[in-house]
Amino acid sequence: MAFDLSNFVALPFFSIFVALVFAIIIFTNYKTSNLRNKKNLPPGELGFPWIGETLEFYKAQKKNKLYEEFVQPRIQNYGKTFKTRLMGSPTVVVNGAEANKFFLSNEFKLVVSSWPSSSVQLMGKDSIMEKQGDSHRCIRGIIATSLSISGLEAMVPKICKSVQLHFEENWVGKNVISLYKMTKTLTFTIVLECMLGIEVKPDMLGVFERVLEGAFSPPFGFPGSKFSRAKNARKEIEKMLMNIVRKKREEIEVQQGGEEGRLLLFRLVMALIRGEMSEKEVVDNVVLLVFAAHDTTSFAITMTFRMLAHHPNSYSQLLQEHRDIKNNKRSGEMLTLEDIKKMNYTWQVARESMRIFPPIFGSFRKAIADIEYDGFTIPKGWKVLWTTYGTHYEADYFEDPLTFNPSRFEEPVQPYVYVPFGGGPRQCAGYQLAKLNILILVHYVVTQYEWSLVYPEEQIAVDPLPFPSQGMPIRINPKLS
Ligand code: HEM
């Protein structure tokens, strides 16, 4: 065997590396077992250092069976509150309405939201998801004003126009379209043009999607990785948005306000002019809003159509609601907020679809103090994962939970039981826009098209948000009006 000098030189470095890894493992075990002795931790397995039960978690998540295959078996073994270790962090998984109420309403007091490093780097450290206290309240206030009653009233005709234009450009003359892909394009346009007031340019969606693709991937920046592609796309967006923000600032300073005052970019730039926000904060929040709205709303819409296809009685009832609204309008007349308020049954269908297929599984929090909950201690620094499924799929809260039954929403639901939009100070800030988006699109599809699913039993994949694995193609045929 030839003597290789480089191996000889590398040996001490390798030994030091191995020793370091062992030291970290022993130190982590020591810390955890020390904690175990000192505190009344919830039951469950922390598993090996760093890796813990991450592989089991990902395996179940990939099949869209995180609740059935990861959470439920552990609830059976340990109860509704159990510990595990995910992606390096000791984590307590909590389930049920009381848990949702306790952790979601104690945001900023006992816990803070905790996103993966890749999401934070790509959305930006200055987006609402990383903000706390006054700066969080300031951004939420600005978003809320845009989605107030007068803001929503102004937005309805804009959304209607976007949907009509979208049909003309993407549906007319086609026999089959991918509903998921189409709703993504449409949601993107609605957030940017109708909510923010930023004109969509041809390549924009592709660049934003490249950022979103990296938002949950490991934050390794080697060339060609998903994360490094996402980082490059983020730089492109930053440059483009900076220009848009500066141009808007000039316009506002010259013209002082105007009709556009209702749109969100205007309000964000006004906050910039008043010195309440920086340019970077405006840009980060625009990226975050697209991220928050995009896959969630598209998935909610596609699952609503899937449920309608599988439940013809519900579809007939929903269709009648939209025929009644249409029959009260002149040909080509736009919907108004008043029409949308009449879509009660449609909203029940959409809510029931989001109960069974919540676009967001739940989300992570980080304990900022030792927390006493359910008779256990959750140590400061540990993560907490609350879940939508822990109430949505439990018979204690929803009778016969796996059955699709929109009329269960005729009665009000107890707080923190139905949580597809979260709750507490971080409850979805775009809830009203999501609702408009869903109801208006359903109206125009069912009144203008006959449609059917190409693959009625299409699988739901997860990466890391759920999506129909084949893009949910539907056959379409324009209705003769
Ligand atoms: C069906 C569609 C949607 C669903 C299911 C959904 C769900 C959620 C959930 C569960 C949260 C809370 C996350 C947490 O507690 O960690 C959230 C937060 C948020 N959502 Fe949505 N969302 C939807 C659509 C939208 C839209 C259309 C927008 C905006 C245009 C939006 C903007 C936001 C923002 C800004 C936050 C962060 C709020 C904060 O940190 O204070 N979402 N969403």
C-alpha cells in the first residue's frame, strides 16, 4: 500500500473531529438527563441527540399522515401532551382546544413563534413573523386597515376582474386545466395587485416561487442547492421591490395620497415616510405576505372543489346559492360585498374542507420561560408544536370527525376548536382576503363552468405544505348562459 502524506496529515484532524462529536453528544445527553432529573417533563422519547424522532416525523409528514402516524400513536401511549426531539430541538407536542388556547393566546408572554432558519433568511428578519411587541402590532395594524370593511368593499370588484381576466387568459379554449396551478397564479395576482397594489410582471411568479421552494429546505448554501437558488431569487426580488417602494415613495411625496390610499403598499410606504418602518421592513413584509397567502389559499380552494366533487348533494345546494345570487344581477355585473355575505353555505363547505384538509398542520413556538402546563414543566428554550388536527380530527370536538358535513358549521364553534387560521395575537392576518378569494373564485367557476375531477382519488403530497400530487387537473366545459 502506498504511503499517502495527505492521509497522515488529516489523521489528527479527523481524531479531533470525532472527539468533538462525542463531546457534544455526551454534553447534550448530560444536559437533557440533568433536566429530566430536575423537572417534571412530559412523557415521550427524546431519542438520540440532535436527530431524536426527526426521521419518523418526516416519514409521516411526506405521506400527509403526520397526525395518524406520528401524533396519534404517541397520544395513545403518552397522552395529549408529549415530548419528542425534532431537528435538534427538544419539542413538546400539544393537542386539544385547551392547549391551542393556552399556547396561542400566550404568544409574547410565555412563547414566541419559532420558524426554521431557512424561512427566516428567505422571508427576511424584518417580516411580521419575526416581530414582537410594538413593531408586530404596527404591521398588523397596517394590514388590518387594508382589510377593514371599506378596504374589502373596494377589493371585491378588483378580485372579480382578476378572476375574469384569469379565465380569459388561462381557461378559455381549454378542456383540462390544473386547478392547483391556476389558483396559485390567481392568488399571487390577487395578493400583489388587489391587496398590495403592485402590478404583476411576466417573470415575477417564477422568481417568488423559487424563494418559496427553499423556505423549508436545509439552510445549506452550496451552489445548486434549493436553498442557494432560493437565496439568489430572494436577492432578485429584493432589488425589484426596492425599486417599486422607492418609486411609490416619490409618487406619494409628489401627489400626497389619492385614490390608491386603500391599498397596502401605499400604507406601508406611508409608514416608511413617517419613519415607523424601514425600506427593508416594507420589502420583507411584501415577501412574507405572498408566502403566507400562496400555497395555503390554493390548497384550501382545491380541497373545496375536491369535496364538492365527492359530495353531489352539497354541490347542488351550493350551486343553488350561487344561481340565486347570479339571478339577482344584471348580465356582467360584478359581485359586491353584500353578495358575498349571502354565500353562507359555500363558506360552510370551505370551512369543512379546511377542517378535514387544513392547509397548515400547526406551527412551532419556543418557550421563553419555564412553562407549567397540563401538570408538566416545559423548560425555557424548548419548542412547542400545536396542531390543527388535535381538535379537527377528534370526536370530542367534531362528531364523526372524518365525515364531510358542512352543516355542522351552522352552529357557532367554541373558540380554539376550529383553528385552520391559528388563534391569538398571531391569528392569520389575511383571513378576510383568503375568504374573499375562495368565495369569489367558487362563484365564478360554478356559475360559468361544468367541471369534474380528472383523478378523483388523487393523493395529497406534502413538501412541507400539502398539495394535490398531480396538481388536481379538472375537465372544464363552459356553461351556456
Ligand atoms: C386558506 C388560507 C390561509 C390559511 C389556512 C392561513 C393560515 C394561517 C395560520 C395558521 C397562521 C398562524 C401561524 C402561527 O400561528 O404560527 C397564519 C398567519 C398569517 N397569515 Fe395566513 N393563512 C391563509 C391565508 C393568508 C393570506 C391570504 C394572507 C395575506 C394576504 C395571510 C397572511 C398571514 C400573515 C401575515 C400571518 C402572520 C400573522 C402574525 O404573525 O401576526 N394568510 N395564517
